[in-house]
Amino acid sequence: MSVFDRTDHLKDAGHEQVVFCQDRVSGLRAIIAIYSTALGPALGGTRFYPYPTEADALRDVLALSKAMAYKAACAGLDLGGGKAVLIGDPATMKTEALLRAYGRMVESLGGRYYTACDVGTYVQDMDVIGRESRFVTGRSPAQGGAGDSAVLTAFGVFQAMRAAAQHTWGEPTLAGRRVGVEGVGKVGLHLVEHLLADGASVVVSDVAPAAVARARALGCDVATVAELPLLPLDVYAPCALGGSLSDDVVPALQAKVVCGAANNQLAHPGVEKVLADRGILYTPDYVANAGGVVQVGDEAIGQGGFSFDRAKADATRIFDTTLEVFRLADAEGVPPAVAADRTAERRMADVGRLRSFLLPG
């Protein structure tokens, strides 16, 4: 099967470009996928992960890059969507040589793709990659960057959760609600802090004992990863890897709201309808977790350099965007995931069309 046919599992298979990168000496094996540049250069993080097969890596980068395009479109940014995956275990394979080789690959795309942090990569890695490429965001403030995007990612998820609470219970607060947070790493722990400050009670799960210990120290209860989604919760917040809303989990959910930071939470198309049929309000993941792309987008294309205050103000609007998605879903009689897709597709088509007008200079 050709690479062009490998996107059959996606609804429209609309990727513009997929680049396979290799540097044998450093061990670099990477795939960069650009879904759309209709609204601007593609922006998306670099995931460093030990995929079992190249096919698994390709499947992930295709899905993630599409989600990034929809995320940027819904967030109102003049950016497209892309993603990169580095194949391997970052604990044993991450070196300066590998990261700089990857930076050369990003630079070779000439600005069609801007990278940032993701699972397995951190601010210090972006500083190394940035020594070889101009098109790197999420660098340290010392290098002129915005720093860790987890802060505004969690803030945006909290805004989306407030909107879901408004839609479900009539008040934009999680006070008195029981929230289950699956995954308390870079983003999940910040989200826990927002929830506790708002008056919610929180139960967490994570495969990393150290992450669990940090959350427990804040006053959270703890459950296993398998137990958490089955508990009597008001809100279930997937904040780890994707696919958590599976055919096994969804029928057993007791939460009235699903809203989290993880990408691609739906295990496959159709799960959104099962959630809706069960009366569970699903907040589309790329709407809820757009705070990070807002931050790195400000670093990439913001006027006068990065401004945290400007980026946070932009991320606050995720509350209104989420409410609008719920309103559109109710008006059109579709699940919120479908309404969000339609919102993103309309903007990519309507605003992207303007790029066909040639401007002087």
C-alpha cells in the first residue's frame, strides 16, 4: 500500500505533505506531516515516542496533524496544522546530534512547518533544535521563546471545562463537582491546580508513581488508570495519550461531562455519537486543549515578540468558543465533535480561499 493510501482511516485524507526523515549516524527516524496550510504555516509539536512499528508512527502523526489544523482553525489563529514524530525511546536515544539533525529537517521545509514541544520533548530540546532551525517555538525565555506551553494548555482546558459546566449545570464553575483527571504530567497537574482552586474535588490516575505522588500532595484522591473512568464522577478529564474513549470505556462512564487535554480522545469515529446518545457532553479535545497552540502561535507569529499576557487573553476565549460549539451542536442536532469539525472546516474553506487573491509585493 502506498503512503498516499495510508490515510484511508481519516475522513477526508487531505494531507498536503508527509516527509520521512533519517540520519543513520544519530539514529534519527522522523515523520513530519503537514495537514493544511490554508490559514498559514503548519504548527504542531514534536512527539518522541517508542512506536512499535513505523505504521503506528505514521498513523499517529497523520491523526495528530489533522487535529492540529482543526485546533488552530477553531481557535481563530492564522496557522495551519502539522505534527512530527521521532521514533524511539527518548530516555535512551535523545542526543544533541539527533535533535540537531531533526532541526535541519525542519529547516529544510522553509517555514511550511513550525515545531514545538509534545510528549517526550521539552523546552530544552526546542533550544537545541532551534540551533539548526528558525522555525521552532516553545523555546526557553532565555532563547527568546515562550517557555513551556503546558501552562496555557491547562488554562485553556479549564476554560473549556467551565463552559461545559455552564452548558450542563447552568454555572461556569466546577465548585462542588467531582473531577477525575487521567494523567497528571506536564498539563494534567496544572489542570488539577485550577480545579482545586475553583473548589472541585479531584481524583487522579497516572502510570508514573512520581506524578501520582505530586497530585496526592495537593490533596487529590488516587485511583488506578483502569478504575478512574468507571468512578461516579461529574467530569472525566483524559489528559494522557489518545484513544481513552474506547468501546469498553464509554458504556461504563458515569460522568456527565468529558473534557480533557489529551489529543484524539475518541478511539474511532462514531464514539462521539455513543457519548451523545448516553447524554454525556463531550468537549472536542482540540477545542479544549488549544491553549498551548495559542501560546506557541503567539511566539511564532505574534507582533513584537511573544507576550504571555496577550496569549493568556487569547486562551481565555476558549470558554466562548466551547460554548459556541455546544450551541451549534444543539442547533444542528449533531454531537459537539461534529459541530467543531464543521466550524474548523468552514473557516479553513472561507478564510483559506482568500489566499487565492494575489497581493502586490
